[in-house]
Amino acid sequence: MQVSDKLKGRDFISIHDYSADEVAYLLEVGLELKKLQKQSVPHPLLAGKTLGMIFQKSSTRTRVAFEVGMYQLGGYALFLSPKDIQLGRGETVKDTALVLSRMLDGIMIRTFAHDEVLELAHWASIPVINGLTDLLHPTQVIGDLMTAQEHKGRLQGLKLVYIGDGNNVAHELLYGCAKVGMDMTIACPPGFEPDSQVLAMARQDAQFSGARLEVVENPWEAIKGADVVYTDVWASMGQEGEAEEKEKQFLSYQINQALLAAANPDAIVMHCLPAKRGKEITDEVMDGPQSVVFYESENRLHAHKAIMAVTM
Ligand code: CP
Ligand code: NVA
């Protein structure tokens, strides 16, 4: 297998930065890499290359997918904990970027402030991949689009309904849906709407694809006609102190069997995970026949491999 070098050297900070064709190409490469891996066909597209992975927040899926993915692509991935590297002791993002650019072929970073990723990318001469910030989670959404494509056979014209907090995952889903032409409705309690600037930029992208992006309050109204029902935790990493208060405000935003029954009968259920079972999603739904949550987790591996293979 060969990949085009048209995206070589590009950062991957948001799907918003990629054209619809480029997003389609990433999905195509991800699905092809998945096929090769399932058939045990070696695909050392990044032989001899190295990826540094900076994690300022916890991770299971993202870390394992990048580390294993790099190994399967013939390269090597280093886990850089802020507890151990000098960034954690106050070395600047700029200096870190300049140093790492001299030794590595790519950097993946998961952190709090989105600006930190932008700054790292500004100073680094190698591709920077956003592994989640408080604002966006693009590697998640590439895997999610792959999953929807596999389970629904198409993306364009589907309706994705996101019920819950207008957070980083919701923001990136807005960008992703806008690019591929999927309608998206977000249902959230007042005060927890997605960022208005992200929504406005996603709506601009959506002008090209025809996707309709809406934000409403009532989950029962939102879920009508849903092909994909999506949720995420009510309190994201860094908001642990707000969790208890938010649980009260989000009570009627739980994906349970009754609410799911109001979606299309063949709707699939997605969650980026980790889930708070019994809070935003019930066991019955998460373990039920409509749930594809573990397919999504697996597709992180194939999606991340595609992102690395085309940019590095
Ligand atoms: N969905 C996701 O990014 O999972 P991790 O936090 O485990 O990486
Ligand atoms: N919104 C969640 C996603 C975790 C993958 C968080 O930021 O914690």
C-alpha cells in the first residue's frame, strides 16, 4: 500500500483545517489500513520514524492506539509524561517544540488549553497531532466517522444527534459532520451549549456540504429521525469538581432505552468512552444491540494510523 504525499508535513489540529476531500482520503486510508491489519499484511509505511506523545491528561484509547499504531507502521512511539519531561517543570512550549523537532518525526499532544497545541505547532517543524484539548478532539471524530461509514454504509445525509454537554467531542463532531454532509443536532441543558464560534465556523463549512447543524434543549425533540445517537460524559477531564452539580442538570439527558426508542429503529449508539455507566448512558443501551461503542474504540487504532501515515 502507498499513501499520497499531498498531506505530508501537515499538522492535524482539527478536521476544520482539512477539506472535504482530504477528510474523505483520511477515512479511505483508515479503512484500507484496517483491512491490511485484519489480513495480517505488513504495512510499514513509517519504518524508522518516531512519534513523541505528550499526555497532560489521562488516556487509554488514544495512547494505546497511537503507540500500537506506530509499531504496526514500522515506527516507534515514545510516551512523554509531563511528570518526567522538562515541560512539566516550566520549560516553554516553544523550546520543547524546537528540541523535539530536531529528534522526532511527529508530536502528538493531549492537553488542556487549545492554544498550547497551536503554539506547539507554530514552533515545531514536524507535524503536530491534537490528541484532545478542552476545545476539540479530532482523532476521535475521524474514528467515529469511519465507524458510522462502516455501520450505516454512508455518511452524507445521515442525522447524528448528540445528547449531553457541548464539549470538545461535540465541537469536533460539528466540524466532522459539516465536512462530510451529515446533519447534526445537539440537545443540551441551557448554559451547556457548544461554543458559539465553533458552531459558526462549522456552519460555514456546512454551506459546502449541505449539512444542517442545530442546537436545541429538548432531547426528545432532537432524537426524532436520528441515525446515530451520540453521547459523552457530562463532566470532562479537568471538570471533576463540577461533576456532582452537573449530574442534576443533565438528568433528563441520559441515553436510556426509552429515549433511544424515539430514534430511528436502526439507529446506532456511539460514545467516545470512557463512559460513566448509569449516568449519561445506561448499561442496557451501552451493552445493547444498537451500541457500536467498542467498534469506535477499535477504529481509533486504524484512524490514528491513517493520520500518521499521511502526515508524517
Ligand atoms: N476516547 C478517548 O479519547 O479515550 P481516552 O481518553 O482513553 O484516550
Ligand atoms: N469530553 C471528554 C472526552 C474524553 C475522551 C473529556 O474531555 O474528558
